[in-house]
Amino acid sequence: MDQIEPLFPIPLMRSPGLLSPELKDAAVAAIRNARIESNLRSDQLFHTEVADPRSNKLFQEIAELTIPKLVDFGVLLFGETLRWTVKEMWTNMLETGGNQTLHAHANSFVSGILYLTPSHPASNTVFVRPPGGFDFSFRHHTRSAAVGPYNAGKYMLPEAEPGDLVLFPSYLYHEVPRNQGGQRITIAFNAIPDHLDCWGYRVTFAP
């Protein structure tokens, strides 16, 4: 019998309801009262300053909840249980009509998104197949062609409820289409392990 093996898949972890309703509401209130700055590419997208979670009590509480998930996700990426640190956090406030352009996160190994408000179904986060030399030079796109994990160029989260966490490798490009709903608030973060070791050549990461 023929067998299909999913070679070299890219993991994405979804953790529904990681934040309690009380913590989610507290985060939304704090963000709406915080100093914000506009995004360079969208007039309807705003951020708080990038912060070390250790300097913000609310961010620290949220970061601590993500650590067990980061440990589990790290095993998928590196094959071993490592100690993880959330090195930086910031918030995104996307108003109606705004969008987040395609981007990836530098200087980290795992990135995450915590959803604090409902997202319009058309404005859920979209993940894009990594650009570069991993595809044929020709593509087959027709109205009748079935789209699956082996030929799709994009993946949109089917849903993102308030309190949900999504983790993904930091190199994975992602974007948010034009927001067709109300204000959309998320917390984004980057995380690193305490070290990586390649046959005795050890690189240590410390705050």
C-alpha cells in the first residue's frame, strides 16, 4: 500500500484559552491606556513599545503562562527539553481597515501571538510558505485544483478566540489581511532557549 510521509513539516502550536477571561480583560484595559506608536507601514496599526516582560508585571504574568508551551514546542524544534525565556513583548492594535504587512521576527527562535479580542474571520493571521529555493520554478494554480498542505502557499488560522496562544518558528513569515471587523488587539512576543549545543560547540543566551 502506498504511503505518504510528511517530510520536514513546519510546526505551529495552537493553545486555546491560555489566558483566563480576567487576565485577558486586564491586558486589554492596560493596553488601551498605554502609550502607543503608529506602525511605519499602516496608519491603522499601533503598537506599544517593545518591553522586557520582567519590567512589566502584567507581561511577566502572561509570559510565565507561555513557558510550559514554549518548552513543549522547543522539543519539536530541537529534540530536547530546554529552558526558555520570553525576551520581549509588545502589543498590536489593528483598527478597521488596517493590515499587518508580511514579516518575520529576527534574533529569536520561537515567536508567539496572544489574541485578546475577537478577530474578523477574514482578518485572522496568515502564515506564508517560506520564500526561497524550496519550490518548483513553475506552479499549478487553477480554479479546479485542490489546495492542501503540500501545495498551498498560505495558511490562515481557522479561528483565533480571545485568550488563545499561537506559537511558530520565528523565521516563518506571516501577515494580517485588511481588518474588516472592529478593533483587533494582540500581544506578540519572541522567545529564546538558554542555550543551543552542536556537538560540544555551545552557544549560551542570557538576558
